[in-house]
Amino acid sequence: MACLSPSQLQKFQQDGFLVLEGFLSAEECVAMQQRIGEIVAEMDVPLHCRTEFSTQEEEQLRAQ
């Protein structure tokens, strides 16, 4: 099993995330995105628990 190098661990501790290049193939990423979409589509979330988040200022202003 591969371990993180000291510089990778430091980067994770500094940023709170770590990019692992080549961890998954492009095909695996697509399959995972599709499966996540299926799971989310099947979720039964009550209306009072639903929220929508946007980083677009225009959308934020419209929502107010």
C-alpha cells in the first residue's frame, strides 16, 4: 500500500485537501459521477431540508 510522502501530508494539513494525480482513471471518474448522480436522483429529501448554493453573485441576489 502506498503512503503519503511528508510533503503530501504537509500539503494536506495546510490546505485541507490533497490532489492525487492518477488516483482514478478518466473512465472511473465518469462512472463515479454517473453513479453519484443516480444516488442523488433517488434521494427523497423533504422540501424543508433542501437548499441551493451558488457562488454566482447574480444568482445570490435573485434568491434574496
